[in-house]
Amino acid sequence: MMIKQNIFDSVTKRRTNRLRYQDEELPELIISKVKSTISDSNKIWLYTAKRSNEKEQLSNLIVEVE
């Protein structure tokens, strides 16, 4: 339960400068922990885009929505 509270606290307090993220992959351990944390929920899903064309398409979609 502690990790869920930590994630919630981080998300609700996070501020962004809207600049491009660093071009580096998240460590697989972090991705696994996040997926494990949300796996019990049927209301949350996580898709990790790994190919550059997917990342570009998602980036364009976000820009269109904003």
C-alpha cells in the first residue's frame, strides 16, 4: 500500500515545464514495479511505447489534444 501512496503523492505534486523529456529509457525494474502495482486494478492500464515512431505518434496526439 505504501508504494501506491507514494505514486499518488508524486503524481498529485508533480509540476512540469512542458519541455521535451530526456531521451532515455526507464529502467525495466521501474516499469515492472509500476505494472505490478496497477495489475490488480481493472480501471488502470499502462502501455509503454518503445519504438521511436510510436513515441512520435503519441507526442503528436498530445499536442493535438492540448
